Amino acid sequence: MEIGGWTWDPETQDYGRLEPGSPNTEPNIYKYELQCHLGGGDFNSVCLRDQVDCKSGPEGREEGIPVIWLSAPKGFANPVWSYHSGPTCLYDAKPEDLLPRIAADIQRQFESLPINAGTVVAQPSPHTLRGAETNFYAEASEQQFDVTMFGQRVHVVATPVQYTWNYGDGTALGPQPSMGGPLPQERWGEKTRTSHAYAETGDFQVVLTTSFQGTYSVNNGPPLPIPGQGQFSAAPQTVSVWRSITRNYADNCNQNPQGQGCPGAPSAP
């Protein structure tokens, strides 16, 4: 018995049953079948003896069915299916309804996850100079989550893909793919892809917003793309912008210890 053949429809933003010859934007198509089914009304008796136990679902009371996942290249009216993953369990009286239900809700679930947007690093920090390039870069990483949706175990992988910088003075950069990177101290002040030069002095709150792309798999099934991105903001990083003053002095501090600029001498007005 074949249970389900699914593909993502970008026009309806939903999953539906795959019809022969129907358009498909995914590199593969997937379906799941009963673990020990041989076709018709026959089952593999040896397989039945050792098949996955699906008597206790994520909430401790559901009874499910053991399945395996198959995949095939897209674009063929009569695809050749091959083993992809499993065996694993589906917990629902009508498992063929689960994938479209999860697909319809996965974007909302993705955006509600406690994804860490990363941290903001500034060079120099916490003080920088007015008119000089301050190098900013992000430290963000891939994150994984396990959630329960409609009684099913759903594994989500979130990968950072774009970054937006709000420098706190009314200017912003992004979204763009570069997270920036550190510079050695002797190169501080150089312009980088993510650096910024402040025109005024003061304290500014720099906010990083990271866009994540996600995939999800149901009950250890094949990874499927989450259609939209999720945007998450990091905690603000305070940068203090100072001004620098340059003066030329003719005095030699050994000859005139009270000369301007000498240690212990009165500071210039």
C-alpha cells in the first residue's frame, strides 16, 4: 500500500499530492510507505517481527504506523523510487493528512522558535572615533530544534543566510549575505563590507537582524524546505563614539616639565 506522494506548490504555498507530470520546484519528491508492506495484501513476516514499535507517540498515548521514506528525482511521470530514510513512525488516524497540515503551519512555527540571532562585535570597542571606520561583524551559527506538531516529531534546522545592520545613527546596511569578520588590530580603521563611520559623537545602539532559512523533517523523514525566512534580532550593542584632538607642541618635556602635553602639566583649554 502506498501512502502519500507529496510536492511543494509555490503558487498555493502548500503541500499536495503529486500528480503524474505535475510541476515541481524541489530537486526530489518524497512519499512514505508501510514499513513491511510487499504490495497488495501481503506483508513480510520477518519484517513484521522486527518492525518499529509505534504504540507510544510524542504525547505518550497515540498509536501510529511504521513507515519508510522513499525519494525520486523530479520531473518524471513514472518516477523510480528509492529508499531515503526510516523506518520511523507516523502518529495519526489519517497520516496522509499530516504533511499538508504541518506544511501549512511550519512557517509560523519557525518564526516562533527561540532562534539566537547571534552577537555583534565592534572593532575598536567599546570606544571608537568619529569619522573613522568601525568594523562590525556578526557571530551567528546554525541551530537545531525538536518540536511537536499535530502529534508528530518535527526536527527543524535554522541556518543564517543574511544580515542587516542598524548602526543606531539612522543608517543601516542590508540585508546582505556577508556577516563580516575580524581585523587584526594594526588594520583597525580600514573600510570593510560591514564597517561604518559615525559623523557625530555619542552613544549608539547597534542592532543586528539575522535572516534564517530553515528545513524541517517529520518523524525522521526527508528534510523539506521551509518556504519563507525568519528574521531575528540580536541584543543591542552600545558603541561610544569619541572625537580625537591633535596638537603640536614645541616644548621638550625634559627641559620644560610643565609644557603643554607633558605628564602632569595642565591640560589645554
